[in-house]
Amino acid sequence: MAETKIIQEDAIRSRLLTTLGIQKPQAAATPSESRSDNSNINPPTLFRLHGRESAFRQSLNDSTEERRRHSRRPSRKPIVKFDCDVLVQPIASHKSFSQRIKNTLWTSTDELKDNAYRNQVEFEAEGWDYRKALEEEDMYIDAETGELVHPFWIEQQGRKEELRT
């Protein structure tokens, strides 16, 4: 009984990881397992763009100002060619994920605000100049988490300790 539950949990985990694209589909041991594993995976579908039968062309940069600026050059219009037959891979809706998976995949508003504040403070410490932005090799590494830490936070912590003494 317990072994069956473990096998079912492994199958569920495998289907989820495959659906999310984290893991490649594995060959199933039995036909019944194969049917259940493939039932949640949507195969790509071939669609025809705009109901057209053949490829079509669309001009780029076709504004009159753009034409006047390049009038001295030979008139060779840049074009993009679209194939009418496209393969569409359906993706899972955000509604189909459990709350645990949603929390893993997406950032909460509180975490987003914290990140924005941290980025603003670090950018200010770099003189509001993107050319002075520190690279990863200029950061400290937190020994416990392995995360990169901007030198500003280390210096700030040092100043607070100096004020206490």
C-alpha cells in the first residue's frame, strides 16, 4: 500500500516537472501509465496564420520620413517573411497551479517592493550612474546563503557597529 502511494507521488511529481518544462518526458513502464502521463501534456498544434494559404511579406520601416532619409540608396525595402503554418505549444494557465507552485514561480508584491527598494539604495550608492554599476565579482558572498551582497550593505552594517561602541 505504501509502495503504491510512493509510486503515485513520483508519477504526479514527474508529470508536474514535465508539464513545467523542467524535466523531459520519460518512457512509461506500462501502457496504462503512459496514457495517464500523457493526458496532462498538450502536444503542439499546427495553425494557419490569418487564414492565408501561402507565406506573406510585410514591409518594415515604411514611414514616409524613413523613405525620404534613405532615398539616395538603391530601393531595397527591408522585409520580414512569415510562414503561414506555425506550431503553437499551449502553456498551462496560472490558474492551474497550486498555491505552493505559484509562490515558487512568481514573486509576491511584498518581495517585489523589497527588491525595488534594495535596487534603488544600491543604485544610489553607485552614484546614480549605470556605468559605475558593480559586477558580480565586486560583490560579497553571504557565507550562509551563498547570495551576492552589495558592498553598501556591508559598509552600512560596519557603520552601525561603530556607532554602538
